[in-house]
Amino acid sequence: MQNEMLANIAMQKARNKIIPCIILMYIMCFLDRSNIGFAKQAFQMDTGISDAAFALGAGIFFIGYAVFEVPSNIIMNRVGAKFWLMRIMVTWGLIAASFAFVTSETQFLVLRVLLGIAEAGFIPAIVYYLTFWFTEEQRSSMMGLFWLGVPLAFVFGSPISGLLLDMHGILGLKGWQWLFAVEGLLASLSGILIYENLSDAPNDVNWLTKEEKEALTAALLREKESQKIETNNAVSALYNPKVWYMCLISFTVQVANNGFNFYFPTLVASLLGVKVGTLVGFVSAIPWICCAIAMVSLPKLSDKTGSRGILAGFIILTSGIGYIISGTHMVVLGIVAMCVVAACNVACQPIYWTMPSRFLSGAGAASGIALINSMGNLGGFVAPNLKTWAEITWASSTAGLYAMAGFAFISAILLWLTVPLKLGNNLLKNKYSK
């Protein structure tokens, strides 16, 4: 009982020290990944980039991301998360800022690929990193707090992005140039500032007592021994059928997710009948406030009940329904539907990300989680191109939304099937299963 209490105290301290740092990283990450949606109209008008090239650029980011995902996480496992996460932030921030100088489609596409390469390994590194600090029964809640970076990026980032766009003409720069330059450089600066606040393992910190370090280390070791770890080998994890099933789930979820993120500001502008700017920025923040609430409550519910696949499936199913409703021309109903889509797309993810660590460990977890996220990011490539194709093929602005809804429904089915695969229910014999 004493050791359990000390372990919980250690995890509470780790939450207070580590989680704010990784939330900040994800905020900057998501700003630099999605600000292209805010810049879309003015950026295309000034550079002459076509809709097809823009859709390709929005998606091609994930090709570089996917190819370098596994190597990046393997390197992280060797050099340490602290250094590697700092490297990721600094390089992607500099590349993101370089979009301010784009003048052609070729430059745009090249930078999108480089941005994906620079960011590769970020999310799987965080997922893997949290296994060093938190037991499985707390990990969904911690992942939920990490994913708060997404709604917070939009709650605070949407108005800021709108204001930066409205700086058009200051110092002779376009609004979209201010947007890319400022948000990109902030990411690099944040990477440098948080470096001293991260540690690679409990034994490396001075804010835990010796007893707390020993209790946390023992709790994490007992958990690994109680689980059916199928591999801790980096190569064999890449051939594990369960890893590939998780890849399929990740792919379908990310198709549904990214089909919304890239075009969200444009959807809001269309619904309001205005161009993207400060008004759209503030209205766009509303769904992400709902998302922030969902990110705290739903993963916590998952930890309390032990439900993973079933709960995550119902969450993403609700997103699909929201997609269908969001095609309305009624402003209030459309905004409410977008609130549902934003909240459910994101809240689903920290729950299913607890599943790989149930059967992967060590270097196997590093490569397996990276592969899952890599295949998921291919969904990010498919989403904008699928949305554009559906709208052109059926000559309807809502066809793309229905296509995203279809992938959300497929995701729900795949997540529900994790239960018979023994991935979607709580495997731990803890107080919640008594």
C-alpha cells in the first residue's frame, strides 16, 4: 500500500512537470501543421497555387512523415526522448517559417514534404515516452491531456492566426507570410525553452525522492510482467498482425480527422458567408473549446471503466454523424455539428493509443508505435485528396463531408472488433475490474 501511494505521488509530480511541456509542443506542432488551412485563400491567390496542388500539398506532408516515422523513433530510443523531441521542434519550426517565402507550387510541395520529415516521430515518441512515467491505468488520461494541444491550438491559435492574416501590408509582408513566419519561429523557440524541463527517465530527475523513484519504477516493472508482451524487438514488431490491425484503425481515424482539420476554416467561412480572417478565427475557436472538455472527460472515463475499443468506437461513430449534419446551411446547427466532429475526432485518439503498449515493449514499442502512426499519417495524405475528388466527382460541396463520415463509421467498427482481439478492454486486474 505504501509503495502504491508513493508511485501515485510520483506520477502526480510527473504529470505536473512533463504534461505541460508536451502540451506546449503539440500546440506548436498543430499550429504549424494546420495553419495552411487559415492561409489557404490568400496564399493561393498570391502564389497562384491551384486547388489540386493545394490538396496534394496538404496530403503530401504525410508521405515524408510516414517514410521517416519508424527510423525517427528508433533513433529516439537510442539518443533519448529529451534531445530528439527538441531536435524535432527546432527543425520543423524553421521549415514551417520558410513557407513565408514560397512563390511557386514546386516550392510549396517540397517544403510540405520536408515539414513531414522534420516532424516524423513526434507523436509515437510521446506515446512511447509516457510509458516511462505512467502505468496503463493512468495512461489514457495522460494521453488525453497531451491531446489537449489540438483544441488549445485552435482555441488560442485560431484567433491569433486570424489576427496575423489581418497584418497584411505591415513591413511590406502579406498576411499569410506573417502567419507562417511567426508561428514557425515560435515552435523553434519553444523547443529550446522546454529542453531543460524534460527528462528521459524517473532516475534522471531531482524532483522525485529516492523512495518515489523506486516505487514508480517497481510499479511500471510489475505492469510489464503482468501483461502479455508479445515482442520487445524492433524488427519483429513490424510483422506483428496486431500492430497492422492497429495501423488500419489509425489510418481510418486519421482520414476522418484530417478531412476536417485542413478545411475547417474554409467551412466556417463558407457557412458565415465571409472570407477567412479575424471573425472566422474567433468562431473557429468554439468547437475546440468543446473538444478541450471532451479531451479531459472521455479519456478519464476510459481509465475509470477500463473501456477502450467500445468507447472509442462510439466516440468516432458520433463524429461521423456530425460530419453528415455539418453539411447544413443553417449557421447554428452547422457550428454545433462541427463542435461534435472536432471533439470526437480528437477524443477518440488518446484512448486507442493506449492499446499498442499492451502487447509491445522496449524497442518493439518504439518501432511498432511508430509504424502505427506512420500508417495513420497516410490517412492524412488520403483525406484532403479524397475530399477534393468526392466534391468534383459528385459536383457537391457536401460529398467530401459524407466521404469523411464513411471513414468514421468504418473506424467505429474496427475499434469495436478490438474487444474480441483482447485489445479493447482493460487487461489489468485492478480495482476497476473487481
